[in-house]
Amino acid sequence: MDEGRVLLTQDKDFGELAYRGGLPAECGVILSRIPPETPVLLASALAGALENPLDWAGHFAVIEPGRIRLRPLPVSPDQAGP
């Protein structure tokens, strides 16, 4: 996550670890809870959600059918100010 990228995952356990891991503010995590019925349907649903003009960086997002939940990533103790 040193490159300030936004990570897309379907692994709920990884999403939880990343959320609690104190990522830098320029990073982000998107957890997809869209059922992977077929690769084409999953890709289409995710592409539609990612077209949303949200600020993904610095947030933990959960994409579900018909809904996107977005909350700021928690600040790790080493990122907190004095």
C-alpha cells in the first residue's frame, strides 16, 4: 500500500485486516459483497459501482447489490498528530 492505491477484494477477512491495519490516508479498500454469479456479471456490477464519483482513497467501502457503504479508514497511532 506504499503506492497510495485502492485495493478491491472479495475476501471479507482481508477487508477487516486492512481496515484495522492503519493504512495511509491516500490508500483505500473496496470490499465487494456482490455474488460472483458469473465473471461477466461481477465485472459489470463492479464497473458500474466504480463509475460512482466517490472519493475511494482514504476510505473503506463495501459494495453490495444496489448499495455502497463508505467510511473513513481509521488513523493508526503512528499517523496521528502530536
